[in-house]
Amino acid sequence: MAFNLAQSTAAAAAASVAPRTPRYAAAPASVVSVRKSGAAPPSSSASLRLQRQACCEPSVAPSRAVACRAASAAAERASRKSAGVPVFVMMPLDTVKKCGTALNRRKAVQASLAALKSAGVEGIMVDVWWGIAESEGPRMYNFDGYMELMEMARKTGLKVQAVMSFHQCGGNVGDSVTIPLPRWAVEEMEKDQDLCYTDQWGRRNFEYVSLGCDAMPVLKGRTPVECYTDFMRAFRDHFADYLGNTIVVRPRRLPLRRSAQSDRLLVDHSALSGTVLIGSILNVNLQEIQVGMGPAGELRYPSYPESNGTWRFPGIGAFQCNDRYMLSRLKAAAEAAGKPEWGHGGPTDAGSYNNWPEDTIFFRRENGGWSSEYGAFFLSWYSQMLLDHGDRILTGATSVFSSASPVEVSVKVAGIHWHYGTRSHAPELTAGYYNTRHHDGYLPIARLLARHGAVLNFTCVEMRDHEQPQEAQCMPEALVRQVGAAARAAGVGLAGENALPRYDATAHDQVVATAADRAAEDRMVAFTYLRMGADLFQPDNWTRFAAFVRRMGGAGSCREAAEREARGVAQATGSLVHEAAVALRS
């Protein structure tokens, strides 16, 4: 997630260890959308895949299922690009009630979805909170509120991007509500606080379970990665009727037959040794699964937490490697490098959360520790731990979604643009991105996603360099270009988001120029607009937004023509928009 000075003032803050083979999480008895019968022993290829997980060997090449899914997804993205960039709209953080059984402000959601469809929006994005859907206890899943939303979206004709949100809501920019991790998980973290990310001063962070214990059975007998994989599997099973688009997303031709008992289509998935009920061919609409991997759902460390005023923009943040699980891995890596003295913790001369690079010895321009032999060792280890974490979760995600539910999987990367113009790029380093003047930190991430056939979702697409405080050497445009180049080099799709709510034509122009108004091969595969709310449905904002959607859909088409069409849309949807705005403010 990216920040600017105005937002900050308003808010006032190595070794890869694969998870054990995840257990299957059975769906509750009330869920009948998935059928499995006569399960046979896994095939030799499936057995080999499980053995690789068990022996902690990271995947270095995509499986056949992942490769097929990636090829099909690439073809789908190419067809989308010929028609412009589809726009999705992010739903409010509290769309589903904390009890998980129903929607908040149902009337507002219904009116809002109808208005979005009329404006030409492709679909919506919604957080599926771990802290809501598995709050009652381990493997006790409640997706009722999300099911209501999916059905509403399907009836409206909108697609859905579902975010597997394994982080806490609250403590980051834009977090208007608080949704903690599941209580049973928090209890384990309170008993063993080394399950929390920890800085050099002993400050514990409860936003997300430390990646240092990814392979440790510390959550009621399961590893964190097993918990995430079980959750995704339960989600897949609950929403089997909604997953994927069988016309353009399915990775390979599969034998279809009519069920003798219903008018539905059945697919035989040999890898699952069972039969999956997938829903009729025109009624599926859950197109993308974004897999959360850290705070704010992003693949990063919680290096710049805003809660309690710990961090304020544009501070450099702090390394998060002082829980005992991370320290044990650092110690092992240092010993393997023949430098055991480097294994006692992270740099102690890297300043604090709100310092600037030149305030510190480690990040300073000349002879900073970041450019030393020790700095190269530590930053390589710290960033590789993050990459290994991403690899473990993506291995689980693709095992769940690649065969039974051929939807696209995506991963969100933070747009840390402040101090980007310095040599050390300190805020990126503390977040786990080893990106400096001389070292590309985003190409390894893009290559990781390429191995799993995943899309790279990046923020701060709406920002311009001159809008940010130049004394902090903010360069969001250069950062977006670098990430785009990494995605192209790795052959992965690049999707975008705006980091902060913007309703002005200037921000829209920047997004169109960055995402859509370029050669087809350089366009983004999708754009998600932050966020649906009462402000979006203010008449002037709504008219500008409708024009923006038209321009994105026409790959940067004429602004004047789009605005004329948008005025017609605004007039036609006036009553819906007014109803949605009133209901969202209530």
C-alpha cells in the first residue's frame, strides 16, 4: 500500500522450509456444491508433488496444471487487452458482518452493484476475512455472508475477485474498521508472542503470523501455511458453483457430461480422483483469487505500522526479524555463510521507524551498511525469507485452485515509493524488497509468480511524482515503470490499484495513461478501483468515474467522447446512485 503526505497527516504511523502436506478441510454438512466419490489413491504425479512438499523442496518449475493454467490465462489476458482494461471496484472492508452470517447494509450493496454494472464495471473485489469466516474455531467455516454477496453479484452480472485476507484489518492506511485474526489464532499468539513479527526493540505485531513459523505446527496443531491452504480449500468447495469462467479461463479441455439427476455439467478431475459439480456454464462468475501474504494483504513485512502512531509517512520503517523463529533461521544462514557473528539479529544502526535514510549509518548514501558485505548477506536473507513465504503459500493456493477451480491467482505487492530516489531505497528494504540503486528487488518476485502462473497486482498507479513531497524523493511513476518492466521480463500479467481514494480527473488520467493507453502487450490485465463508498456516488464523482470506466474499456479512448457517454450513464443511474449513497451513509 502506498502513501502520500496528505494521507499521512490525516492518519497522523535462510532457508526455505515448505509446509507439511496440508490436511483436507471438509466442508460443513450444509454445503452441497461439491461431490467427491470413490476417491482412489493419488496418481504418481500427485504423489510426487506431495513428496516434494513434504521434503521441503521448493518448486523451481511450474507443474503441468500450473503451466496449462498459465497458458490459458495468458490467452485470456490477451483477449481482454484487445478490448481494453477491465475495471473492478473494491467493496467496503465491512461488507460482511463480523458474525459472518449476512451482509452489512444489504440494500446499499444491491443498489451499488446495479449502478456499477450500468457504468460498465467488470466486477467487484471483496476481502474474505480469515478473522470472520473461521472465527468460531479451527476448520469451522462460515461463508454465509459471502455466499449472499456472490449470488447478488451473479444476478447483477458482475464478476468477483475474492481476496483471501489472512491479515488483521486495522492499523494500516484506510482501515476504517477493525477485524482481528481468528480468536483461536490470537490466543496462540498471546501464549507464544514469538509467533508475532518483532522489531529490534521487542515490539510485537499481531497483524499477521510471522513467516518464521510457516512450517511449525503452532496454531492448534497446524502450521500457518496449512491453515491458509485449508481455508482456501474450504472456500473453493463452498463456492464451486461460482468459481472460474468456463468459456475463457479454463486451462485445458475437460470432458463434460450432463448429470442424470439435474441440468448441471459434471467434470471428471483425474487429479482429484472424484467428480466436481461446477454449475452451469453461464452461471460462473468468481474469476480471480488474490492470496494474502502479509499485512494489508501484501507480500511484505509489517515494517511501517500506523497503529498507535508507531510509523508516520515518510519514515523508513524497521526490520521485522527478531522473533525467535526468524532469529533461529538467521543464525543458521549466518553459520552456513561462515559468519556466525552475523546471526544474532538484524542491523542495529538502521535507525527507527520515522528516521530518514541519511539519519542512519546503515542506510546513508556514502559507505552505508546496506552496501557492505554484511549488508548484502542480511538483505539477501531477509528478502529470500519473504520469497520463500510467498512460494509456500502459492504452492498451497495453486494446488487448491489449479485443477478443480481454474481461476486466476494473484498476489499484491506494495507500492513503496518514498525515498525511492535514494541509493539505498530504505523503506523498500525494511519491507523485504531488496531493491537498491544497484539491485533489482522486483524481478525475483515476478519470477516467483511466473513459476506459479500468478498475476502481479501493484498499487500507487494513480500517483504522479510531482504530487508527492520531493524532499522525501518520492517517485511512484518510476517505481511503477520498474515493476512493469519486471513483470514483462518474467512473463507475468500486471494488474493495478490506486493506493488512495481518488475521484478527480487528474488521477483518472494517470491511471488511463499507465494502465490502458499503450500498446496491447504493455497494458495492465485489470485495474481495481479503491473503493466503493458514499463518496464515489456523489454526482460529480460518479460522472467522472463512469467516464473513466469507458476510457479504460476503450484502451484510452477519447476523453470527450467518454465524458458524453458518462453523462448519459449518470442520468440513467441517478436514482440508483442516490439510493446507494444514502444507504452507505446510514
